[in-house]
Amino acid sequence: MSAFSGFRVIDFCQGIAGPMATMLLADFGAEVIKVEPPGGDRMREHPGYWCWNRNKRVVTLDLHQFEGLAAARELLASADAAVFDWAPGELERSGLDSVSVRGTDPALVHAWFPPYSPLGRWSQLPPDEGLLEAVSGVAWLQMSYEDRPTYLVTPQVQYGQAMLGAGALATALYAKLRTGRGQTLEVSGLHGVAAVESGGTIKAGEMFRLGGRGSRGGVPNYRLYECADGKWFFLGTLTPQFFLKALEATDMLHLMALEGVEGEFTNLLKPGVNQQVIEALEARFKEKPRQEWLDILQAAGVPRGPVGTIDEWFNSETVRANGMRVELEHERLGRVVIPGVPVTLSATPGAVRHLPQPAALSDIGAHERVRGGDGPVLPGGPLAGVRVLDLGAFIAGTYAPTILANWGADVIKVEPLEGDPFRTYGLGFVGYNRGKRSLAIDLKRPEGRDVFLDLVRVSDVVLDNFRLGVRERLGIDYAALRAVNPRIISCSVTGYGPSGPLAQDPGFDPLVQARSGLMALQGGDDEPVFYQIPVNDTASAMMAAFGVVAALAAREVTGEGQEVTTCLANQSVLTLSGEVTWYEGRPPNPKGGLDLLGLSALNRYYQCADGWVLIAATKPEHFHGVCAGLGHPEWAGGWLAEQALREPVEGRLAERIAGVLAGMPRLEVLDRLLTRGVPAASAVSTEELFEDPWLHASGYFEDFEHPQLGTVRGPRLLGWFPEMPNGYPRRSPLVGEHTVEVLRECGISEDRVAALLADGVVLQGQG
């Protein structure tokens, strides 16, 4: 049995986000039927198609014809869930919108993954990663040398939308098991942005988290460095303890005594001071070849990651040890290599069974739906009533409970008396820890462990991102938790998984970015590029959240809890799934570069008189629209349209377009292009981000009060469940702010609470 065995899902999506989301449900046993138009999925020639649609059967229907639409309605009548990614208005015109369908079928889960959001000018743009990054500010958030928007060569926002969508869809199916009710849910491209940028698109007063100039990293302790042999590595010393070890190992401890640093780690984060330390370390690391430095740092226990390629990583022992490389046979393509299942459920595991299989409607048999009925609506979100104990720190472990809190779970952040060490990073901590209460406790003391296990008895989920062996040393591994609560679900996120050569290494996001080839892919022939999006951290959090909900759904059937495990290494493959999927003759991946403006003259960023725009032309008619829209129809006589689409990003055509746009206001440029059907959008800058009218109209932001930071503005939703309204129930907590409240609520007596406080086992903080 797998977690979603017995569910039927009809997938009407194309591209990345929707298909990848339903792929994850198919991995865990759901019967997924993919409906494609007569011409096939628009990304059928993309290598990722064979990964994102694995374990599915594919039927072809023309939904613009009566027969095709009737067949689609028949499929819906047998389904537990249906997933669409159509632009606003298309569902209504077809009669397949949630109001029309669920009005007669309330047991159906109707999921909508619009490419952008339901509202505003950009909602009608064709699906395109670059356009989504432009209008959401992601392109400007990426660190660069030239202070301009950067084109990312991997679709990280769409991958984020997919993983978030899988968790949201799983949550709706879990709620269906609990209540019998179907429901409507929406996971838009903007929700995908919120998922990968919860610690990036956040502001308090004039405080805004930026990564610094360049693309190597803005602080000396968390940065790319070049060595004497021209090879690069990432120094991942996020905490003071690790950085001091690095300085000692490199004979650079004197840097802590510099004027302005004065022995304080937090002073390294200040502009000016950090640049002085960076320059000293850059000079030091250029004195020896990379392998020598890696050996020195490893011997000192310092987190570090060599910059490699995606081919090296996909063929590595670490990836193979985690089952993240799967080989299958295809009758036309031959051997196809794709990523494996990224999260492990001990009792109800997932599996990759086959590549997408064509099917006729006659092949689709009858299906008995999973429970339907009219049980209670869950107030506060579809995970209302689920209690989560969050032992996580930094991002990967603790952001997963944040996602669950946004969907209605009661999350208690269980942190040491001194707090999560990530609190040093201010707004980043706030962004990744919203919606929780804090319990400060010393788990190293027997009394602390005992009271924690008492909390486990009345909880549903325990989540952590401890290094291997820590849970066992603390006496809170899955076996210990299960002994006090057989229904408990324990989820653990590690850096590199339970086995393999890197299993014992600390795993910070950019270390895995470096090893996986992501940095090298973005840098192309130039130096590697550090992604501002914490790709593997946020992806691991989303996959942990998905795994937890899958385990909750399985528990609803079996009555038993289980252990859920995943790691950053798994997500480094999943978030390159389209890039690593291999078969003979597959097209090459896009080539990156430093401060990349785009992939071609007609798919790149251009500077206007008052800002930047992205032109995302992909069809011959778009080229003619650009020429006419910019007042130069004669350009069309100089190139064949197909040739123009392949013109280089810095070639003659790009120079001509750039010359015209430089003197035009951005709004005029967009009017000229959009009225001629050319996909284009504003590149929202960091200065514009928090006041952007479209983002506000789309409900992306909300303001909340924080006792230390004042008014904070950050993302509001990680998916929307309108029939069981969700959202953050509270701001991020201060250390131990809710300790006494939580202990009392979980049945700890007043005398015992008083004793724990008096003995310093727990701490009650200020609110």
C-alpha cells in the first residue's frame, strides 16, 4: 500500500507545475490520468516531460469539441481530484470551473494552478518562468554585479509551485478522508514565489534582506571562493562556531580582531566590514589549490562544498545511495534516466513504476471514489486539529512546519533555551517561522526529554533537521517517539541522506547548490553563481510537508504513524529534474552566464527609460510583433522569423531592440508589445517590490506587527483553500514566548511547570 492508493486524479495540466505536482501523488500510489490536447503537452519535447509525467496514463481529448468535453466530464465523475493550470477565464468558458463542476459534485477536489494569479494584467500572459520571475521581483532579488535583473536558467519558481501544489493537493485529499468533503484549492505561480521567497520578500521598516553585490554571496562566512587552480568551492559557515573553526584552520583568526569586527560575529554582516574580511579570505584561498583547502577544512569539521557539474552529481554515490537515479526503458527513446522519489515513507513508500503510458478512454476502468460525504468544515484550514512539534532550525527543517501552519496546523517551535541559531539572521528567521508558538526547553537534560515525550503523547507530528545520530543521542528518535505514541509521525530532514559518502557532513543549502551543479549551470562559461533562492532548503521543506501530509492520510486508513525522511541532496536532483533527465539525443540545457540577461535577443531583459522589461517571444509571429510594435517593421526583412528567434542575447538584433527601448517609458513599451500579442512584462525591482500594485491586488502581501521589528510585510498565503480558509494564525514567535501556555495546554500540571521553570529546564520568554 502507498499513501494515496485508491485515489483517482485527473490531470488537465501541461508544462511543469501541475504535471510535477501530480507526479508526486502518482509516485505514492494515486491513479493519475493525464488529459492532453491533440497536439500533446506543450512541453512534450522537453526532457523533463518524461519525469514529470511518470507513473501516469495519458489520454488525448479535444476539449473544444463536444465529444472531448463529454469524455472529460465522464472522467471527472469518477475522480477524487481534478487539477487544472489554465489561465483565468478558460475554465469558466469550458464549464469546467470549480463553481460549475463542484456545484453538482461536492465530493470532488478541484485544484487550480494558474501560472501567475487570477487577477490583473499579467494573469493572461502565457506560462513562462522568466515572465513569472520578472513580475514577482525574483529576477531583481537575484544577486548580480551589474545591479540589474538576472535571468535564471532553471525554473525554480515553477518547481516551487509544483512541490507546494503537491502538498496542498495532498492536504485536500487528507481533509476529504477526514470529512468526506471535496473542496476547491488554488496554488498560483505567486504562491510558488511565496514558497521559495518567504525569507526574501519580507520587509520591516527600511530593513530588507539583500544578499550584497556580486553573485558569490554577500557575507564572508557564507560565500563562493576561488582557489589557486581556478576551481571554486562554497564556504558554508552559517554559524559563529563553524566560522571560527574555518578561520582557525586557515590561520586567519586575526580577522576577528579587525576594527569594526571586534570579536563579534554579527559585525561581519555589516556593510564595509564584511567586504574587508571577504577580500582577506579571497586572497588567502588563492594561495592553495582547491583540494588542499577542502582537505584542510574537512579535517577541521568546516562545512564546505566544491562546485561541480550536474552530470557529476547525478552520477555520484550520494545520489545513487538515496535512490535518486532511476533508469527505465522507452520503446522510442531507449534508456531514459530520471530522478527517483524524493521523500521516503517507512510504511507506505512511493515508487517509480513506469514512464508516461498512452491510453485510450476504453482502457480507463470504473473507479470507486474514496469517501464522500458532508462532514464538518475544518475551521482555520484543512489541517486544523493537527499538532506539530517543530524541532527544526535554520530553513529546511523549520520551514516545513511553517507551511503546515499556513494550512491550519497548530505548530509549536521547540527550541533550545538560547533559541534557534538562525535568529541571528533577523528577517530571514521571521519569514521562515511564521504561524508558530515557541517552547524553549533543554532537551539535553532528562527532565527536558521527559516533558518533551509527554508533549509527543498528545501530538501528531514531530519534525526535525538534526544531523545523523543526534536524535538517538537525545533519546527522541522515531523508536522512542513511537513507544509513547504509536500514531506519531516523525519527519527528519538531513543534508545528504542516511548513507553514502557525505551522510555525516553538515548540509547547508549553498553547499548542495555547489555540489549539484546548479551554480555552475547558472554561471555557464563564467564563474559559478550563488542562487539567492535557497533552492534546496525550501524544496526540502516543501517535500517534508508533503511527506507529513501523505503520512497523515495513510494514518487515516491504517491508524498507525510512521517515519518520513528526506534530504537536501534529494531535492537538489528534484529541482533539476528537467535538467538531469537523460536519453540519447536529448536537447542541451540552456547555457547560463554571469548577470545573465536572457537566452536570446527575443527572450531577455531590456532596460527602458524608467525600468526594465522582459520580452519572452517564442513564436515567429512574436518577432513580427516586436518589429511592428517598436516602429521598425523593416527589421523583419533582415531576418527570417525562425532565425530571429535564435539571435544571440548580445547580437545585432538585441542591440537594435536595446537602442529603441532605452528611450521609451516602460509602460509604453509594454503597451506596444502586448497589444500585438508579444509576451512581455515589467521586471519589478527591489525598490518597487513591496508597493507593486499587481502584487497587492493579487493578495501576495500582508502586514503584521512584531514586538521587536514593528510592522513587517511578507507573503500571506502558501496556497488558498477558500472553503476551509487558511493563513498564518500569528507572527513568528520570540524565544520561549509560549512555553507556559503550551505546557499547560498539553496537560502538564502547574506544579511541574513551576519546577521546570525554577530548575532552568524550560524558559518563559517575553511576548
